[in-house]
Amino acid sequence: MVTNVGDQSLSKISPSLLRYRKSVTALTEQEIGTLRSGFSSMLGLGDDRGYEYWAGIHGLPLPISCTHGSPFFLPWHRAYLFYFEQYLLDVMPPGAAVSLPWWDWSTQAGIPPSYAVGALSDGTPNSLAGASISGIPDAQFAQIGEQVVTATNRQPGPTGPGHGPEGLPSAEAVAAVLALETFDDFSNQLEDLHNEVHMWVGGTMSEIPVAAFDPLFWAHHTMIDRLWALWQQTHPGAGVGSVPLDHPLGPFPTLNVGQTLSVSALGYQYAAATSSAPSPT
């Protein structure tokens, strides 16, 4: 199946051959290297296949397209991850592509090492540790009352248990959210956990207009998407509450809410867990 966004063709979507998104801690060194290479390649593209373009869809440059604080939060971000991942896969070598991994912050171990070290052993920059922020007119920062920033940064909080709101959400907090019965309750409380993680990372990740420029954003949101997929498995047919299934998820031209309800139909699944959040059965 080929999906078109603008004038670009996405060639690696094949619902008949599911891709598996893994925990970042389960990736091999080779897979981490491939993932870094993919991010580096996207960072080097200056058109609508590139990192700047896709990171900018979430916030700046205007208009800000992301959806928060509404029942569209989960469907919109699933569509966003879906399209970003297709372009990421398209710059990876055939047969060696690595899907977006999830960061299970509920283990409270902090930022994964593969995303934390600034430079690799050979001295090259680690493309998972940060990125430049470009393509945003200075006037747009001023328009929304933000300072101009040209590169991502992080100011993470404490790790491990016992830090309350100053720390990362716990496995117990995740389990409590997964036990909720209605989509609206689940979405609202999962978004609260999502917000806590953004604020814990601090820096760029704590600012919606530029959060998606941090490569860690994608691992965090893949975890959020995974938790929704897990909840869907234990609540079959729950849908998305009162949200119209035919509601378009702009600016994405080919997906509406109903088309985000099955990850298998989107060509991927989540591999078995390697940490505290439960795995699909």
C-alpha cells in the first residue's frame, strides 16, 4: 500500500506484514545505530520529508496543529506518529528498518542511555540526544510570548521512586489508568501522565511549541500510543466516546479518527514488554 502526503510517496506501509515497535531497552546496538542513522538522515532533509517539517507540525512554525486537552488527543498523536514513522522508515536501508521504539518511563530509570549521551565513541553527535530548532521565524516566538530557541535542551528531574509529582509516573499510576473503563476518563488521565513526563524532562520538551524537535518526544509519545493500544485490547469496542469517527485529523490528509482505532490496520503492533507496563496478550 502506498500513501501520499503532499507530493511524497510513503512506500513502506504494509498492513499484511506488521512492523513491531519495541521498547528502547530491547533494541540491539545495531538497531540503535540504524535508528540514529534514520534520525540523522531526516535532520539533513530540508523539504517536507525532513525532521524540521514534521517536528514543526506539532507546534511552531504556526499554525500549531497538535491537539491537547480533548478527546482528539490520542487519535491525533497516533496519526502524527504514523506519518513521521513512515518518513523515518523511508530513509533507512531496505530490510534493516527500525520502527519507533517506546520509552517506558514508568520504570523511573530516567532518560534511556541511547538518548542521553551527547556524543558517540567516535566523537560524532548522537542524533537521539538533541536537534537543532530551525525554520521558525523569530516573530512567531514573540507572537506566542516565547523566547527564541535554536537547539533542544533537557533539564530532567529526579529518577527512582518516592519523588511524587517531581518524579516520573510510576508503574502503579500506569496500571490505575489502564484500569479505567471509559475512553474519556482513560484519555484524560493518560494525558495527565503524558504531561508529567514532558515537565519532568524539562527544557524543550516542556514547551508545546518546540517539544517535538527533541528526539525523545517520539519515544515518549510511542509509549503513550502503546498504552492506548493496551487499553484497547482490554476494552474491545470501546471506541473513542462521543468523537465522530469520520472527523478528519488535520493536517494529515488521509486519516480520520476511525482510521486510527486499529494499530494493525496502520501496519504495526507493539512487541512484548521488557519492563513494567504490561504487554499485549
